[in-house]
Amino acid sequence: MQLKDNIKTGVVFGFLAPFFGFFLYYLLRFRLFTVKEFFQVLMMQKSLLSGIISLALIVNVIVFTLFINKQKDKIATGVFIITCVYAVIALIFKWFF
């Protein structure tokens, strides 16, 4: 399947990729907890949430790098934009909650 090189596609990839990173973190560190218990822990410890968001963004770095290497620059731009948005959200959780 050939992806069109546009920013909208990059935004979708950039938005969805951290969810896979978030889920991977859950599987590696909290698999003994149910998903509900995991989210309860996150709501009690907001600083943990900002750290997990930051780690989940590593997946976006991988996706960004893949698209740069495939010379899909507009898709990579969309991924970068959403990565910046997620980073701001992580900082907001770290500083204000």
C-alpha cells in the first residue's frame, strides 16, 4: 500500500503511535494490574502520567525517522507537529497537576 505524502496522514500516525507506546508501557510495567487499575494509578499520580506520555513519544520518534528515511517529508512533518502537541501536554501535566 502506497501512502500519500501529506501532512494529514502524518497527523494520524503521530496521534495514534503514542497509544501503542502507552500500551507497550502498560504491558511491560503494569501487566499485573487491570487496565482500570492502571488508569486509577495514573489519576492518583499525575507526575507518572507525564513521564509515561514522554516515553510513549519515543514511538513517534521511531515513526518520524521511518518516514524521513522513506523520503515522506510531509508525513514526517505531521508526525513532528503532533509530537510537539503531545510534548506540550506532558509538560502541562508535569507543571500544573
